[in-house]
Amino acid sequence: MDYKFKAEIKQVLDIVVNSLYTDKEIFVRELVSNASDASEKLRFTMLKADKPVAEDSLKIEISADEKENTFSIEDFGIGMTKDELVENLGTIAHSGSKAFLKALEESKGDLTDSLIGQFGVGFYSVFMVSDKVDVYTKSEGEEKGWHWSSDGSENFSISEFDKKERGTKIVATLKPEYKEFSSAARIKSIVETYSAYVDFPVSINGEKLNTRQAIWLKAKSDISQEQYDEFFKFHFHSLEAPLDHLHFKADAPLEVNALLYVPADNPEKLGFGKTESEVALYCKKVLIDPSPKNLFPEWMRFAKGVVDSSDLPLNISRESMQDSGLTMKLGKMVLKRFVKHLSDTAKNNAEKYAKIFKKFGHFIKEGAAMDFEHRAELSKLLRFESSLYADGTLVSLEDYVSRMKDGQKQIFYASGPDRATIDASPYIEAFATRGIEVLYLYEHIDSFVLGHLGAFDEKTFVSVDSADAELGEAPESAKGEELSAEQLDSMKTWIKDALGADKVSEVVSSGRLVDSPVAALNADHITPQMRAMLKAMNPDAPLPAPVIKLEINPRSDVIKNMAGLRVADESLAKLVLEQLYDNALLSAGLLENPRAMSKRLNEILAKVKA
């Protein structure tokens, strides 16, 4: 018997075929998913009737015939009656095709998540690649089967068909330009990519595929650590076991099963450039997107794993899922659990977390700087070396704050390429003398992160070279004979005049120096590391000259001798002062052109008399 598609059905079919899916291979995924659903529905129905079906009878058989240019898929599931054929394949889902068109019109053609999942159109994707589609089906418990046929135009037919076994077989006669889908090798590749975790055995031209267990859907108590590790190695083609994993199930606000891993390797540290996220998005074990762009913020790109949610729509374009608000809501839910997991690991297994941070601390720092929503939690996960502990020992900001001295309102940090360089700088001595802890920052991103955080636990971050550092009085043991107040004021005035306002904004003597004669204090809050980062980000943009306060040490023999030299040989005193100034800039990481130092040193040596 011939039937006509309703006018709106034809319009919807045109949308599905010509607009909804951009990737033609998706039809294979849709049909495998439908076959799996039909098998699952039969199993559930028979169990309810206390007539369990033999598991080996539930399978999915695919045939690809290059000679006939056809693609076929058969399941042995629930099947369909004649009425169900008309209802399921003669209309677009139970929600109604008119409603679909109305929703599409209201969305102005934008297939957003408000449409996704409301209308079951997955079957119709086969018409993208087919001139003709035949469906042979027999419902469980029915005596006879039915044959549905359509060329995707205005008509479809349904006729009685002598089918021996229950289930459904779909035969697609492919368009000439889509002959690739009659290749068994091509179909095998698609099934292994998108449908590797279906519950039922899949074969292609008689060859059984190695389908795998979706362990993320199993209870944690049923999975051993070895199974977690083996899944990671297989799924992500890794030779090494991961450092850590998070496996959880939630039912609200969305249903989700997630399995996230922290891998053992960081490709970005090996110089392979910026990595892409490898957390795949599944819906009921069917791959939606191997690397969804908007699932997590960019700093989370080091994590690998699987997120599966049955609340995600299964039948409308996976392509539009990337911009789906539903996807972003799901990502936020999973991300919150992952951050909490890292926090719990840091508290309960410091040794494991130290390994994670050593490999992926850069990403956590990036998140602390850029992810405002999770900044508070991520800042607690930051780790740095400290002046109080041996090389390699990391401390948290919470640790630092717990050890702060009475009245201390600032968290002090020093930046440099390594510990030895920082320890040799003139800035550390003032803090060491006072017993004040200093965090050591070795990477350019570190000062960038602290600059964005601004404060932790209401304690502001201050660099040791900052003019804003509040140190308090030096202990008596650090004091000694110094210039008189009159001599000191005179020296400050002379130094400022000799160097000029373009080099120093102010000359001060706050008592922070112990052994070093001078130090360049950064008065504009742009650290050398931040300058280097800004320069790397935009090499052509000029940076303002640093604003320098010059700290002098009135107890230093160098300063006291220069006070006398200023009277005896002012030209030589000026050369010495310029050398001290460049030394201070060099120690602060602010000296851009050190070539003048060599010539000046020769001039100074030439004036030294035996």
C-alpha cells in the first residue's frame, strides 16, 4: 500500500538530508544506535514478561556490498508492527513534524539545544547518502513482517513481507557519489570510531568487530585499578598508566557518568605545542564528539577521559552540540567534581598530588589566572618552592599564610630562573634577616598568576623587589656603623641628580638591605617576568620604561667609600654610581642592554691608582 508523506514531513526530510548533518558518515552511527536501542528494548520487554531472551541472539549485522552499491544493517531486536512503521517512519517522531518546523522557524534556522533531542530524526539521515531505502521488520510476537520502502521523495509504501526472524533490516541503495559507504573497510572504521561500546556484538560482512566494555557505566566497586589503567592505555594509545583518575555518577541536575584521567605525560613540556582536549562526549555509549570545544575551559585540556550523559540528545546533529548550552552545563558539572577531586587528592595524598602538579601545574596556574569561576579553589591547588624549605619542596598558599608572622599582611615572592639566582639577589637578604618566608617563582606564568589573583585569604601578593614591601625594622644583629643622617641625605640628593629623573624616581634608605650596597625597587608593579610575557605576546608593542626607586645601604662600605670619593674625584664617583645602578638593574632582571657595563668597567679600572 502506498502512502504519502505529509507536506510538513517532506519539508522536515529535506532539512534532515540537506541541512542537519554536515558529516555524511553520521548515518552509520545513527543506524547502529537505533539497532542497539531496538535490541535493548526487546531485552527489557522480555525480562518484564519473565521471558528472558538468549543473549547470543541479540546482535547487529552489517553488510557492505560494493558490487551492488548497498549498505545494510540488521538487528534482532523488538521489531515493528505495521502501525509502528507508519508512526515511526511515516512521521518525524512523536512530538510531531509541525512542532519541529515551528520550533525551527522560531529559532530562525539555528539548530540549538532547544531543538536537539525533541524530535527523533536519526533514521532519516540515511537518505543523505541513499537513492532508496528499504526496511524489513517483524515485531516480537507477530506472525508476519512488513516491508517499508521510500526514495525520500513524497511517497513511501508498506507491504506485507514474509520475514522469519524478529527484528529490523535496513537496506540502503547508495547514491553513486557515496559509493565509499559500500566499502567494508570504510564502515568498519566508522563503527570503531563512533560505536565501539555498544552492548551487542557487531559484525561487518561476517567479520565480528572487537567491541569493548564501557567501564565508565559500571560501578566503581566492580572495577579494579588494573582495569582502569588498561582502559586508559587502550583508549588513549598510551604505554604508561595514568597518574590518577576520577570516576563518578550523578543524576542531577543532569544524568552523567564520567571517567577522567590525569595522564603520566605532558606533551606540551616535550615541545609538541598546545594540546587539544581528549575528553570525549558520549550519549548512551555512542560517541557524539571526540573532542568537544566548549565542554571545559581551556586549562582543562591536560585531562583525558569520557563523559556520558543520556540527557544529551541522541538523534539531532552532533555538530550543533559544540555550541549547545546543555553541553556547557554538563561540562561545568563535571569540572566542579574534577576540581574537588584534585583538592581532595592534595589534602589526602600530598605525594600523589605533588607528582600531578609537577607534570601539570602549568595548566592549574593557567586556570587560577583565567578561570574566574573556579579561581578560589584553583588558587588553593597552587604550589611553589619556599625560602624555608630545601630545593624541590613545594608549599601551598594556605601553608604560607598559616606561618605568617604576627602583623604580616603581605605574601612575599621572588622571581628568577632558579633558586641559586634568587638566593644571590640583594632582595632576599632583608627577608632572611627578618625570618620572613618568601615564595620562589621560576616560571614566567607564576608572577602573571599572582598578579591576577591579587591576594589570597585577604593577604596581598608583593614581590620582594617591590617598593611596596612592608618589612618592618631590621633586627639589631643586622645593624652597624652607617653614614650620618646629614651625610645620607646629601648622598640621596647627589645620587638622584647624578642619575637623573629618567632613571630613578626616588632614592631611599629603608633599612631593607643588609650586605648589598644598592637595590632597584620596582615601583610600577610590572615584574620583569610579566614584562617578558607581555613582550612575547606582542613583540611590536612598546613597553613603558620601569619606574625605579633606588634603595641604598648606608652601612655598606661601598656606599660609605663612594661618599668620600664623591669629594675626592666626583667623575670617578659618578662612574662607580652608574655601575652600581646597572648592577642593581641586572639583579632585578630589568637591564635590557648590558654592553655599556664592560666599557664603563674599563674606565673605572683605568682611573684606579696603584
